[in-house]
Amino acid sequence: MKLLVYSAKKFEVPFLERANKNNYHVVFTHNALDSETAYQAVGFDAISIFSGDDASLTVLEKLRDFGVKYITLRSAGYNNIHVKCAKRFGIKIANAPDYSPYAIAEHAVALLLALNRKIVVASSQVHQYNFLQDNLLGFDLNKKTVGIVGVGRIGAIMAKIMHGFGCTILSNDLAPDPLLIKDYGIQYVDLEELLTKSDIVTLHVPLTHDTHYLIDEIQLKAMKKGALLINTARGAVVNTKALINALKKNEIAGYATDVYEKEKGLFFKDHSASGDIKDHQLKELLSLHAVLLTPHQAFVTKEALANIADITFYNIDCWAKGKESKNELGYETLIS
Ligand code: NAD
């Protein structure tokens, strides 16, 4: 089994090499998979991709023609891959679920605390020897209401952490979990009720047809004026244009996110030398003081990277031995 790892970042290569244990011939490329880089997979049985890679219909067609039989994702989300087409082409796909829901939930909490307590502003002021507190007013999380949209692996850890802060927890999910009701007293409500009653709304749904622009103009209007919106799910769960308008009109108080709807081709690269980016919408978003953006880094913890690497080679091992991986993906309706 020969494996080509697309979008290989320097910091993850040692974890992948350790997990491989020299069992397989592995080549790393920093290039993202797309219709122009697909040719690099010629001669490989399997490829590994990340969330910024493009495994849409035309790319999958090329991969099939080049003889690629397996794709293992180093991410939990798989909205960037056309699962149905891959199945039709006989390409097996597996993701890396559950590699560390803690890494993502903890990052969501870091974003929330940093936004609420103005940590980034405070730090940059103090570095310029400005020790005033005039623009650093936040609020206690204790006794506030947190709305968790999508209470799966990551959302459940978020519920546990926010319960620890003394928050009331409202949740919206397709399938309520009785254990979470028992352990953290969470109440399942419809999205509208969650949005109107929450001081903090945090998103943990996958990106699907149903969740694309789940938070749009109407939903933003429904939120409390002082509410904070946190997104560690996928950028396109929120309509950025509507969000910018809502922030400008003070319909919500702030947005902290690890993801952006048009991050493909932009994130995971250093554009600082040119000092510019072409995405005017992102520039406008970043110009707003109540916005905090991190570069899709929630998974960048030692534990998460080690687990992603182990899961990657578990998937490869299964396929090399002619077995099915427990992480293989089915026929869900997904956006590709
Ligand atoms: P999960 O499948 O365990 O949980 C998702 C939950 O969302 C499920 O409980 C599901 O029932 C619910 N859901 C699905 N559609 C819904 C809808 N329309 N309305 C309400 N609830 C809905 O997934 P997870 O492991 O918790 O991950 C969630 C998402 O987080 C991933 O799909 C991925 O996009 C994102 N993620 C981001 C990062 C990052 O680095 N920022 C890392 C990992 C995962």
C-alpha cells in the first residue's frame, strides 16, 4: 500500500511518521488536493486529505482514473468530499472521528473567553504599555444561558465544560441524548427558542445541506443583542454577509470563529509577505473589532494530532489487510 499525504503540514508529519512505524511507503506533499494536483496521486493506492482539500466529483474522477482506491481523511468533518460519487467509483473513504472532541471544545471555550474578556485587545494594549481597562468590559459566564447547536461528540464536551462554568444549557439536535439531560440538565429546544434565549450560541453541527447557512439573517435577528456567537464547526454554517451586517447593526455583540466559509485556498498558508488577501469579505469581517478569528487550529494539539495519525494508519491497515474500517463513510446527503 502506497500512501500520498496531501496538505501535509510540517507540524503533523512527525506524528504521521511515528504512527506509520515504517509499515507503508508514505510520501508527503504540502499541496492541497484539487483538479490540478490530483495527478500527484499517480502510482499511489491511497491518499490522505484534510478539510481544505477538494474531493469533489471532477477530482474523484481523476483519482479513480489514476488508480486511487482509498481516501483517508485526517478530519472529522467530510463536507469537502463527494461521498456518493466516491462510492460509485469504488473508492473507499474513511474519516477520523472522535480524534479529540476535547481539543475542539476547549478551543471553542478559549475563543469564547478571549472574545468576552477582550484578551487579544488587552494583550496588544499592554504590549504598548497601555494599562487602561476602559474598553475591556466583559460578563460573567456563571448563570448565563449557553445554546449549543449540535450536541454530538464535540457539543457534548462543550456541554460538560459550560456546565462547570455554572451555565444553563439549551441544545438543539436531531437526536436528543438522555444522558446529557441527566448529567448536565441540558434542555433540548427548537433553534428559534435557543437563539432567542441564549447569551452565547456555539455551533457544533457538521456542514450538510440542512446546516448550510443555518445561521442567516433571520436567525441573527432572533439572537439577543448582547449575545456572542462561537463557531468551531464549519464556516458555511454561518452566512458571513448576514453576519457582518448583524455585527455592524449591533444585532449581536460578537463573533469568534475558527473557520470561515471561503477558507479553501486561503487558510493553511502564510500571506503576510504580500501584506494582502483578495477576499474582501474576509477583510471586512476582520476589520470589525467584535470579531476574533483563528486559522482552523482547533485540532492543533499534541493529543489530537497523535490520534489523527493513529486513526489514519488504522484506516490504512484495515484496507491493506482487506478489512473494512469502522470509520468508513456511507451515503449521507452532503455538500461536496
Ligand atoms: P458529531 O457527528 O459527533 O456531532 C454532530 C451533531 O450535530 C450530531 O449530534 C447531529 O445529530 C447534530 N446535527 C446534525 N445536523 C443537525 C441539524 N441540522 N440540526 C441540529 N443538529 C444537527 O460530530 P462532531 O465530532 O461533534 O463534530 C462536529 C463538527 O465539528 C464536524 O462535522 C466538523 O465540521 C467540525 N470540526 C471542526 C474542527 C476544527 O478544527 N475547527 C475539528 C473537528 C470537527
